[in-house]
Amino acid sequence: MKFKLSLLLMTGCLIICATTQITAQTLTINTESSDSEVYIDNKKVGTGKKVETAVNKSKRLVQIKVERSGYKTEYAVAGSSDKIITIANKRKPATKEYGYNAVGVQDINIWKGAEEFKTMAINLFEFNSDTRYSIYTYYDCPHPTTLGGIKIELEKSILNGLALTGYIDTSSSLLNSGSRRYLLDLSLADYTMAYMIDRKTDCKDPSIYVKLSFIFKFQDKFDKLKYKEIIEGSSGVFLMSGLNWQTSSDEKKAELLSMVIQDAVQNCLLDVLSDSSAFNLENDDEPLAASKLPSVEITPKVHVTDMKSALNATVTIVTKEGFGTGCVISNDGDIVTSYHVVAAAEKNEVQVILNTGDTLVGKIIRTSKFADLALIKTEHRFPFAFKVDAQPKYEVTDEVFAIGTPASIELSQTISRGILSAIRKEPNGLTLIQTDVSVNPGNSGGPLIKKPAIFIGVVNSKISGNRIEGLGFCTPSSDIMKQLNIVFK
């Protein structure tokens, strides 16, 4: 990720004004939900689809907050000429059961350069009950409050806003990739901060909202584009006097402005995720999911016994978008590989290239996106198969070997040597075996073994391909059996 830009807010503002009246008037807040709770200046005034409350018109602006269990809190500000405000809780943050930390942030780009420090608001407006906003002259506001000199870490604000939705995992941990079902590239294309001031208080009581324009790009963790769209969205409106704006230090004011940006980011992301035409975090779109299929029985008869026979039990897997490696686990043609190797396969068919150079057709019969594994069936009789043990014997510092097809199909049957560096537990419950064996993308799906011929598991280069060197990871054989629901007889 790129974390370089600080944002300098200057003198631009938006002015909200209305004719002063002393008497109270009725303000109606429509929420569209019977269980929505309405607060005015942090005091609860009612619950329901329609809440009416008396507001003193001598108080120019009031803060409205609407809360609803299971939904994001929404904010608005009402002026003295407002009679009806509609503010509904329709945005649903993630829960532990649905969508929680399902997306990892891959990159954030800010299109406006760090050297610009552009003023976020360059126009002023007067609140008007008929046209809502009309152009107003800044110099008609005596003694205006400015935001000059206050800096916000914009990227940090964006990340915090994403994290608050519950859908986004913003941690930099390498080992949580298995629990992320999607990856997000986010570009901030434009932004505006509207600075709204009540002239009655000498323009020193601002309300603020932020408008952002994002390009959202979601890919699944197997590099398939799921969604790309430009989304514009705004924060709620926040009355800063209610947040002790006047007595706050510049650092505290920066925190308050960051909070407004975070609210806008949440709104944008939750609006994207509520678009049913985009993608559904609840539906993993995996018709061959092993977890939904009955167990499959495999009966290997002749096992790999040495490095030479291990080469005979290693194949190259080819799809229209690339290639990887596979491990023969039965003499009757069963092969296990990484799911991301076969993710682009059409009609669930792949090419299987033997160490003799012969090419077969393989059929994908079950998958586990969760563990990044796939089982392929061929109509071929293999002389040797790896013995998949539920508890293979290995330990840290063991010398290990990877067999695969790194970088080019011409380099198939390449053997690399290293040590078993560590055994890692992922947050999602999977185990990863870490090794310093040289691992390239074409090694994915190939075997990791130790002498004389102990099959440890399937190499997964996906996690080691993100600008990381000297690290390889392997899915252990015990997870192969469990996640693909395989029973060996």
C-alpha cells in the first residue's frame, strides 16, 4: 500500500443559514423503520418510522442521529427552516457470521498528488428551504472560522473507515490470506469537504460533511475480477460544536475531521456491498465445493519410494491462463493441486502433462477455495502415487524438496532444496508449513517431500508471491484429506 499523502484543509466553507425565529416548531424525522431510534443533540426523542419532536427555532442547527440494531448509525443536521428530515438505516455492517473480514486491502491509491494540498471546499453556500443550497459570498460571514493548518492522514482515515464496516481486514498479517475471500484495490478519484457555518455565532460553529469519489475494484483471491465501478458517496452531516470543536486542539480537530471521512468511506463501501448485482459475500460460488459433497474413496496401490519415483508422480497442470503443478495421489489417475492453478479452467477441464511429455485431459471433480485445493481425475494409470498420511512425520529444520514447474513449462520436473522453516497456524484454523525452498508461481500445487519419499503436502506459492522472497508455504497432507473430504483405503 502507499501511505504518503497528508491532506491540508484550508478556508473553503459551506454556510447554512435561516431566518431567526424564537418560537418552537415541529421537526419530523422519517426513518422508514419501526425500530429506529432518533436522537437530537444526543438526547433520545423517539422510536419508529416517523418521529416528531419540538425544536427551538432560536437554536440554528441541531444534530440528528438515527440508530438501529444491526445497521450503521446515520447522521444529519437540521436548520431552523427544516420541517421534515428523512434519514434511514439501510447500511448493514458485517457480523461474525456474515462477511466479517472477508476482504483484504491490496492497494490504495490517491489520485490527487501529495504536493497539491488542495482545499477541500472552495465554494460557500447559504441554506435555503426552497433550493436547499444557494451560492453565498464568503466575505459576508464575519470573523469566519478556518481549518487552515489542520492536516489529516487521508490514507489512514480511509483504512479506518473500511475496517469499521467489518468486511475489510486492514491488517498487514501475511497469514490471514486464507480467510480473505476477496481483495480490494481502492482509488480515491476526488474529494470535497463541505464546511458549513452558522453566521449567527460569528461563523465559529461549523458543521461538516465529506463527499468522496472512489473506484472500487474487487478480485477474488484467485485473481478473477468480480466488481469494478466508480462510486460517489457522502458522509452524514456532523455538527462540530456537539463534539467540542471550539475547545479542541488542532490534533483533536484533525481526529474529528478524520471521523467524518471515515463515515463517508463506510457509506461508500456498504453501498457497494449492498448492490446485489455485484457480488455476494455470503455465496462462495463454488459448485464443486468438497464440503458439500460426500467423501470420495481413493485406493493407491504403489507408493512413491524415492526421488526418482516422486518425479514420476509429479505432473504439470495447464489452463488457458497459466500453469502449475500437480501431485498424483492414486495409481488410478487422481491428482491434487492448488485451486488457484485451475481457477480459470473451462468446463472444469485441464491439461495434464506427464514427465514423459505426454498430455492428458483432467477433470476437476472437487475443490476447496477455503484451503486453496482441488482434486483432478484423469483416465491414466500412474506407476507411482504419493502416500498421503494424516500425520506425516516432519519437524522444523528437516531438509525438504519441492518438485514443480517454475516460471516455464520447459522447466517442469525441477527439484529445489531447502529446510522446513516453521509451522504456522492461520487465524481461520488452517495450517501452513513454511519453507525456504525456492518457490515460484509454477510450483503451486506441487509436492513438498523429505527423504526418502515422505509426502508432506502441497506447495502453495500464492501467499509467497506478493513481493516476498525466501518464503514458501505448503498445505499439509492432513488438510488435503480433511478439506477435500478424501478417504484413503
